Amino acid sequence: MDRGGQRSEKMGLKIVALVAAIIMVGTMLPSLVSAHENEVFFRGGFAGLNSDRSGEVFTDVFGRNNLRNDGNTGYYIGAGLDLLMHKNFLGFEGTSLLGEVGLEFKRFESKTVTQAVPSTCAGALGGAAPGCSVRNDKVQITMLTVDVAPKLKFMEKSKFHPWVIPLGLDFHVISPPSNATNYLDIGVQFGAGVEYSIWGPFNLGLDGRYHLSANMTQTTNTFGTVGAYLGVGF
């Protein structure tokens, strides 16, 4: 892992440590449990692909000049909505079933490599057309994910609310596209976390997820995330 990946990982760990410290301090404050059952949340932290996307035409022109876009760690930011569907789910006191709709952007470590379009144009036309030249610049490796998932939240009458996502549905958009010029993928996710009511409608939480992708783009799009979030109940 190079310096950029180490910085991204350290940033995610610092966010998690900060939220954990706030939760620990909050346990010493008077209990102000929120009665709000729905929530809007804002997330952020560390993201890591199972494998990098180096050696592709759009990511680094097959590693031309030994310049490879081989970073597989980075960060994510996102937001979502939790909507209450059932209280005391299946007769379990204090267990709620919610429906999550989420949106998440990920930027994995991106490097300065050979750009595909001007370089392949130069190879095909011999540099005769305007703008056709072998060019090196930073190529961003990103992914956008939309998810719909059931979320089980426990201990609703306390300040701590552990939760799990047993199985959720993901829709992915990768950038740049694959060698086959595909950019849409689907998959499933599993997640778990803990939420703490800090005051009124405001909650702080820790969040970890694993996203298993179908790899319909002929690239490996499976990844994991860990981070923190701020929730606002309504």
C-alpha cells in the first residue's frame, strides 16, 4: 500500500476513533433518548476494493510505460434515509424493521497514468488529428452505489441501537468504464453497526459493510467500507 492508500486508511480510522470517543463521553451524560422513528443520515470513511483496476484500457492503457493505476483503497461519502416499517418486529420487543435507501460515492486511490482516448487516437491516426497525442494525467477511479436494504435495529428504548443489514440490494456505476465499455453492475451487501442518541433527534454511529458484486462489467467491483455517520431523526 503506497502513501495515498495509507492516508485514506488512516483518515477512516481517525473518523471511527472520534465517533467512538464521542459515544463514550455521551454515556456519562443524562439520557435524552430520541422518540423519532425515521432518520436521514450522512456517512463517510474508508473504502477498499478487493482488487485494483490496473491493466485496463481506460484506467491506464494496459499499464503503458509501466504506469499503473493500481491503488485499491480510498474514501467514501454518502447519505441515506431510514424509514420505519414495523415496530417490535416478529414479536421481539424493542426490535424495529426499517427500510434503507442509500446513495454512496467512492473515490479509490488514483494515479497519474497514460490517458486512454488521446493516446489510442494517436496510435490509430499517427497523431495526425488535432488533440491526438500520448498524454499522461491523473485518471480517477470512482464508483457510485445506490442501495435498498432492510435494516434491523435493536434496543430501541435505550440510547444504544445496534443494527444489522442481513441482505441488501446494490446498483453500481463504475468510472472509467471497463474494457468492454460497460459501467453498470449489481450486487448485494451485508452490514452492521451501532448508533448512539447524543441529543434530541441527533445520533452518531459506526458503520461497516461488505458489498459483493456480480462483476457484470468484467471487472472486480466487490469492496468493503468502514466509517461513521451522523443521523437526524424525524
